[in-house]
Amino acid sequence: MWQIVSNSPETTALLGEWLGQAAEAGLIVFLQGDLGAGKTHFAQGVARGLGITEPVNSPTFTIINEYRGRLPFYHMDLYRLTEPEEGLMLGIEEYWYGDGVSLVEWPERLEEYWPTHFLQVEIQYGTEENQRYITVTAFGALPARVLACWRQKGEEHG
Ligand code: ADP
Ligand code: MG
């Protein structure tokens, strides 16, 4: 587990950027946090770290947005799924078990179908206005390897 304190939206995005640099094909990131926690800022950083230059916004209505970077990037927001089967119909599992990097907001919506290997990133409000607590947990070997690489980048930059 890795616990980080972010004191600005830019820091949260930078953390995401280092994850994007550390990411490997097949990585699934579950990004959790309340509305306004900073999920979109984090996701935009991940995209930047993967070398994606086009603008990245939460796919609230489309559910899945696909981008081409160093690796394919699948950004999903499952908030609007009314039942898990709807997610399966959209082929979400094919993305998860494919060769890109999947970043999933509101993964709770598909809890019955969770993979065994994923990197969990939880963003919580801190006690001060621009403060966020970010907790990272790796489940499985690939996520653990990515986490080690990500953490190293974080520590190199202080
Ligand atoms: P979400 O996608 O989780 O709803 P957003 O990334 O869209 O959240 O918005 C986060 C909001 O919180 C933005 O208005 C941002 O400026 C603000 N904010 C303040 N401090 C932070 C921080 N440390 N990290 C991320 N966002 C922050
Ligand atoms: Mg958002």
C-alpha cells in the first residue's frame, strides 16, 4: 500500500502522469473517490503520461472513451450503468483483458465481475481545502510491479 498527500490539483495530475509512464499493457486501474475528489484530474495526468495529447474528459455519458498513446488507453466511467449486464454488453471485460491500460471510475457498479488483478487508487478529501489523501493498493503481480515503478518515480521527484 502507498499513501500520498496531494496539496493541489496539479500534484494529483502529476501523480497520474507518473502512473501513465509506469503503466504496462493489461493494467487495470480502479479509481475511486467522491464527486470532486479529483478523479478527472488524475485521469488526465495518466493520459499525459501515456503520451496522449488530445483532451481527456470523464466519459460520463459515453461510458467508455478510447485514446491512442504509447499504449491504448481506455477511460471508463461506470456511474451511469443501471445493471452490470449493461457493462458486459458494452464489452468492458474485453477492454480489461485486452492490451491497453484501463482506468475505471465507479468500478463498484460491476463488483460481481471484478478481475483478480487491479491497481486500486482511492482519493479522499483531506482536512484542508486543497488537500487529498491518495491510497494505492495493488492486487496481483502486474499491478504490484507497476506500483513499485510508479512509486520510484514519485520518490525521485520528491
Ligand atoms: P472528480 O472527477 O473526482 O469529480 P475533478 O477532478 O473533476 O473531480 O475535480 C476536482 C476538483 O477539486 C477541482 O475543482 C480541483 O480544482 C479541486 N481540487 C482541489 N485540490 C485538489 C487536489 N489536491 N487534487 C485534485 N483536485 C483538487
Ligand atoms: Mg470526474
